[in-house]
Amino acid sequence: MGADTTPKIVIVDESPIRAAILQEGLREAGFTEVVHISEMQSLLARIYALDPDIIVIDLENPSRDSLEQMFQVSRAVRRPIAMFVDQSDAASIQASVDAGVSAYIVDGLKKERIKSIVDLCVSRFNAFAKLQDELDRTKNALEERKVIDRAKGILMKLKGLTEEEAYVLMRSTAMREKKKIGEIAQSILTASELLK
Amino acid sequence: MTAQLHVGFIPLVDAAALIVAVDKGFTAAEGLDVTLVREVSWSNIRDKLNIGMFDAAHLLAPVAIASSLGIGHVKLPIAAPFNLGINGNAITVSPALHAAIMAELDGDRFDPMATAKALARVVASRRKSGAEPLTFAMTFPFSTHNYHFRFWMAAGGVDPDEDVRMVVLPPPFMAETLASGQIDAFCVGAPWNSIAVDRGVGHILHFVADILVRAAEKVLAVRQSWAERHPDTVAALVRAAERGADFVEHNRAETARILAQPERIGVDAEVIQRTLDGRLKISPDGTIRESGRYLLVGREGAARPEPVQAAWLYAQMVRWGQTSMSAEALKTAMAVFRPDLYDAALGRGGAAAASSPGPFGAFAGPVFDPADVAGYLGSFAVPRQTR
């Protein structure tokens, strides 16, 4: 690879959404040659065929150990090195492991260039984790809402309460028992199942 | 004061002493609050130990040595005060390769020299007919699996770098990849050989105990600097692991149940117990083979680290070109295994410390002498020593 050309980057990730987020970030930063591999069967063969300058892999991926073998294959023309081999930047190693991403770089890339790519991967991985977290929380909130609504219905029917009164009863019980209203609602559902 | 520790492990039966120590409360009894973290790759374990996300880890013995020497990766001195397992691996081959080896076999099918020579004939006839080279999978470049595989086939005249393809695969993918025909054989720890046999896609050709009578497999690894700063914690961890190892040997059914938990290994207890008992189904037709040496955890002094084992593993790295021979590196490698920390933690010394663990009992080559690694390596025909 010449100094002026765009490095070829391979993203190894089984999560298509995260890979898309990363790919988009890299494109925006001017790295146009990005290939995503989501299929772990014959991973090494594909990497050899693509001959990338940089390989980015998520740390939840067991195939990371297969990639490590590429350091050892004596007949491989170009040997990638792990980003971690350069110990000069402990903070960026920490940030990358925290974010759950690892990068392998084939010799010949300038250090500043590598750092900017790795930093970008770290921030995109973190952005994805945040997104995932928000999604999970929204999902949980929705689930909880459904449970509360069903519990409300049961109380209204059994005790002849209005919707407002049923809600107030659950809330005050939750406060008295130092529990979440969702937990009280869940126990009402469980009890009503049992008493059917 | 309770010490809080994060300890990484890979879902394998030879993490038993560690998992049992935590799940039976032996670590808590030592004042340790241990969180076990299940990992998906040895690379992750190595890196997380390196940056301090893990205080200790279940680690391939050769990775502990390679890290301490800075071979293939960042140099990070490791101390191994406890040996988590001796032996425990097996070589599994596809039904097609099994049939081919058996057709060429001249001798006992459990004799590794006979099977290695048969393999050499299979390799030669494939070459003659223009068939693709056989592909053998193992778990990591710096793994006992890699070295055991190579030691075996080279004894029969097969050069693992020239005559076959060696690839790395994560253990949970082995059976599936063997079934799909992408690989012809693999060497891996338990329970993954049994899983391939149960699925009808493989035959266990050898227990590693056929190849070496006594081979250090996984260690409990800590950063050397951490061990120096926290000697009491290391000692407490060793004592808890020793109780765990002892428990494993005397309570196999309960151990198997503990390991079977989804957040531990997550496979059937029955499959795990086969390994602990050394009583394995080796063929899809139900043939059973027993060995008293399949996996040693808390018996025959298996838990005490033996520097001579580290020397043998270092010699394999030299033999297969991962590093070059140096007297100083050999010394560093041997110093990774810390019987002194083990003895100190358990209040042993003198006679116990001086007792010799006995030879490797390799099926081929001369008796290994750490004082003459170059001479030892020079005696092998494959590969020719060019360094």
C-alpha cells in the first residue's frame, strides 16, 4: 500500500447493525475501502483473499483466536500485528478493550493514521453499546407498562375500582413495600394466575 | 478484609478446580470475593489479564510462557502458582480419515507411532493422487493442542508445516466444522471431542496421554507484578484452588453438575463426567475406552507447577520456529511455573518440594533434559533443525 492511498479495512463482526455503524463512520472519515465479514466459516480464506491493511474484530467473537494465527503462519506474505503490540499507548488499549473491539494492522501504516482509525472504531463501538442499552431500556419499559395495565384491569374487576384508584393502590403498595410498581403488578398477575 | 477478584476462564473441563473453588465457596472461605468471567477467546483472556481487567485467569500453559517472553505479542511476565490440569486433550478425526488411517495401520490402533506412520502413508497417497492436503485444527498458536498434534504427526514423518494445513478454530466450532468437511481432524480439550463423537461426526483417535504420559495443560495465571504486590491473595487463591482440585477428584458427579451450569460450561453433566472418569465413548458406534490418565486435576501431584514442563513447552516453540533458542529465554520460561508459591501457600516444603514428578513419558524421541534442549531438538528428523 502506498502512503497516499486509502487503506483497506475489514470489519469482522456478527452484528450487522454495529458493523453498519462502524462502516458508516469510517466512510465519513474518508476510508472508502471497507469490507464487512459476518460469516465466520472460512474467515481466514476470505481475509487472505481480501488482503486488508487493517482488520477490526469485536471481542465477543471467538474467531479472534483464529486471526491470531495469522501472526504465526510463516508463509503468509503479509503478517498483521495486533494493535496491542505497541505498548506506548496504554490508555487507548484500555479504551479499546472496554469498548469491546480489537484491531490488527499490517505493517506499513503510519502510527497517527492507525490511531485515528482505532479511536474511531472505539467511539462507534461505544455509540452502538449506548444505543443497544437504550433499546433494551425502552423494551423493558414497554414490557413493564403492559404488565401494569393488565394488573390494573384485574384490580378494577375484582375490587370494583376505577383505573385511577387501581393505579394509586399499586403505587402506594409499592412505596410501602419498597418495591417497584412493576414488581407489585407482576405479583398481582402471578397471584391471579394461581387463584384462577 | 475481603479481596475482590475478577478471574477469566474458557468453558473447558480443565477449569474445574477453579470453578469448583468459587461455586463451592472455597474462595469465599479464604476471604476472596471472586467473580468468574466466562470468555470466548484466549486472546481476550490474555489481553484482559494484561490490562488488569482480570486479576487471574485459566490460561493455556504455553500462552503464559509466550507472554512472559513476549513471543507473538506484548511481553507480560506471568506467574503460574497453580497447575489446573495435566493431560485432558484428545485427537479426533473425521470418519473418512479414521477409515483411511485404519486401512494403512500396521500395529495397535492406540499406539501413536503406528497411527502416525499410517497418517504419513495417507498423506503420501493423497499427494500422489493430487488431493488437497489434510486440514488439522487446534485452538491457538501457543497451545498444547498445537504441540501435541505436531509431536505426534512428526514422529511418523509428517511435517505439520509442509504436508498438512494447521488452522486455529474456537473449540465450540470444532464438531460442526469437522461435520462440514472443512477440517479432517482436531486436537482439543474436553468436552469437545465427546461432542463430536456423540454427533456421529468424529472418532477419538488418541488421548493425549497416549502421546505424553504427563503433559501440563492449563495454569492459573496472574501477572508477576501482581503476585509480588499481593502475596497473601495469591496464597489464598492457591489454597482455594487446591481444595477445588481435591473436591473434583472425590466428587465427580457433583463436579460435573456444577460445570454443566449454563454460565459455566453449559453442556450435559454426563458428557463432562466421562472426562473426569477417563471413560470415553470414542466412536459413534458406542465403543468405550478407559484411561486412568485422561485428565489429572487433583491427583498425582498434578496441581503443583513443574518448571520442567515449561521447559518442554518452550522447546516446542523453538522446534516449530515460533522463537529461537536462547538459554536466557529458557530460564525465563521455567521461572513462569512457580512451585515455590504453591508450596508456600500450602505450607509445604522440603520433602514434598523435592519429590520428582516423574518423566513426560513421550512415545517418541529421547528423554527430555532441560539442560540440553538443543541436543534434544537436534534428535528429531522433522523438522530439520536449520537454526
